[in-house]
Amino acid sequence: MKTSLPATNMQLNRNATIVQNALTAAGIEVHIRELSDSTRTSHDAAQAVSCKLGQIAKSLIFKGKGTDQAYLVIASGPNRVDETLVSKAFGVPIEMASAKFVQKSTGFEVGGVPPVGHKEKLPTFIDEDLMKFEAIWAAAGTSHAVFRLTPEKLVRITGGRVGKVTHTSQ
């Protein structure tokens, strides 16, 4: 696997700084890595940090049907989220959110949505498959920034519930 080179700037992008501050406030000591290669997709991110695809914790935003409530699902990279399972997990009907809704409700663009640092705390559900790994990687506010943490820390900082909300891709 190809390893991405760190970006040359020493200061974090504004969105990555928001995420770093949220992590620090949560008592998590991790350092965001801004990379020259894109981390917009799970495949891109896994290649950029030289990890297994399953170690990528992708943050997906759903919208309550007929409401403006955002819901966060953090899924393992290769897994496809099952909207029926997500609706049951949250106890409300949901639908995939538009890019505009994601930006409005989280402050981040699709491809860089982190698990923390949103405009407001979101109801969160975490894919149980992420718990299989010692370390996972999550987006850090941009499509070129990521950070490494343990699944247990992800649960702690998001307050998310862990369970099955995806179909496993082979």
C-alpha cells in the first residue's frame, strides 16, 4: 500500500482545528494528520494511512423523515448501512441526508465529516464491526485529514450506542 505524505503546512485547516479542539475537550490525546492524498472515501483513507479498509470509521449523516433532526452512523469502511436497521436503532424513520443538509447540520462537508465537533451533539450509532480492531481511523473535518483512535475511545467521545446497522461487504 502507498503511504501518503503529510501536508507541508504546519497549521491545521480550520475544520481540522475544530475537530482537534473537540477531541482535546473530550480528553482524547490524538493528533490529526493532514495528508497530501485524499481521504474522501474509505478506500482513499485506507490507502493513505496504510490500514485495512475495515479500520476506517466513516461518518454518515441521516435525516429524520419529515424533520430537521440529523443522526450520525459511524460504519466500518467496507460496510453498507441498512436504513431499516438504522431506523430501528434510532426509533424513527430516517433517510440519507443531502450534502446540503450534512453541511448545514454538522458544519462539515461530505467526505470529511468527523465523529465529533459538529454544531450540536448528534444521536449516534456505531457499527459493531469497528470494535474488532485495536485502532481505527476517522475523518477530521476535511477530505485530507484523519486521526487514529481506539474503538472504545470513539464510543466514549460520541456517546454512541454500538450495534449492527450495516450489511458486511465481502
